[in-house]
Amino acid sequence: MSEVTLSQADSGTVLTLKRGQTLILRLDENSTTGYRWSLPALDTEVLQFKSDDINLPSNTGIGGGGQRVFTFEANNPGQVKLQLKNLRDWVGEESTIEQFQVTVQVSEL
């Protein structure tokens, strides 16, 4: 099955996937300063979380950024709202500096 890749520019959109397709979400992140994208619980019947990786350039020092890569698989027909926040977990919601949201619709074929 094919892959669909999204970035920050796709926030606010509606995406239709076929059952079995892979969704790759690439979001810029500056984890060296404590800001990380948080992934809340979501309906795994529709969209299954597969992995969460960080890609950092080899010369990244303190304050340097990278890219967080989330991978999901479309499981069953339905709709789910994927909402992430870029924040410092230990500070809480008030530290949110950016949000990402996309509505994912999964079809049978």
C-alpha cells in the first residue's frame, strides 16, 4: 500500500486514506530545548500508531532543531481527529507553542 506524508503546512485539512495505507507525519521540533510534539490517545480502531522517531542533523547542539516523524496505519473505516501539541510536558498546556490538527477519514477501498 502507498504512503501519504503530511507536514505542518497540512494542519487543518481533511485527509482520506484507504484501509491499510500508511500515514507519515513530519513535524519540525526543537527537542533540545524541551519542546516536543505530544500525541494524545486516539481511536486505534480507525488509525493505529506505529512509531515515533526524531531526525536530528549530526551537528545539532543545544537549541538546534530536528524533525519528529510519526507513523500511523489506517486500520478500519471511520473518522478520527489527529491533534498534536508542541509543548514542554513538565510545564503543561500553558507552554504550548504550536498545534497540529488533521481529520483522517479511512475508507474501505
